[in-house]
Amino acid sequence: MYFSLIDRIESLELGKRIVATKSLSLSEEYLKDHFPNFPVMPGVLMLEALTQASAWLIRVSENFTHSIVVLKEVGNVKYARFVQPGQTLTITASIVKEDGELVKLKTEGSINGQINLKAQIVLVRYNLSDTDPLLAFQDRKVIEELKERFKLLCQTRSV
């Protein structure tokens, strides 16, 4: 199953920075349980939104060279406010350092200019064929699907 916690990419500076948004709707399935009388976006999903935006920055900046970009490490996570239905979380991620397959980023999520969370994250990027050359076909398939998703995220923006 694939789920996206990014609704739109607002701006992207190759190799530097991305700004994306997630508008929280009451129809989000997880809100039925988190919490029924006080629905808020779970902190782990806010962190996932930061990760997804960061992964898009890396993918596009390197022209979709790697099929896999995933979270390796999180540090200095600070939560300040809840995200409730009707609010839009604006996610900003900036590349701090690249070291081989690792990329360190400074990220934050805010609503109307007020910071809701901050984190430093490290993503790792690779191809499935790095460990098994027979998976090169799968890498190409994943990359093509990612390019199509990216077009949807940028439909109304030029990035």
C-alpha cells in the first residue's frame, strides 16, 4: 500500500530546498482512532510527511537516479502543536550535507507560519540492483511510477 502525506509541492530548489503542503481533512481514515473526540494528525505521520517531502527533494535533485530513498535516522525531533482537520501543514526541508548514499536534512512543519514540529533527518538512497543486478528492471519500474506521482504533486506549480 502506498500512502501520500504530501498533497502538493509548492516550490523546489534543486539540491537545496523543498516546500510542500498537506491539508488535513476529517475524512483521513486514521482520525477515526486518533482521537475520536479530538482528531489530530499523529506525530509519527507528521514526521512521515517531513520524510516524504525530503525524499522528493532528493529524487528530483538527482533526476530520479535512485529507486529507493528511505528514512535512516531522526534526531532533535520537537513537537509544538497539534495539526487538526481543516489545517494545512506546510513542510520545508533543506539539504544540510550529502555523504555518499546518505543525505542529512533540516526539516520543519508549520501552520500559518507557526512551527508545529522540527527534526533533523538522514535519508539513505540506493537502487535494488545495487545488491542484485537482476532487480534493475524493478528499479526502472519504480522510478517511472515515481516520476508519474511527481507530475501529480506539481500539477499546478512549476518547480
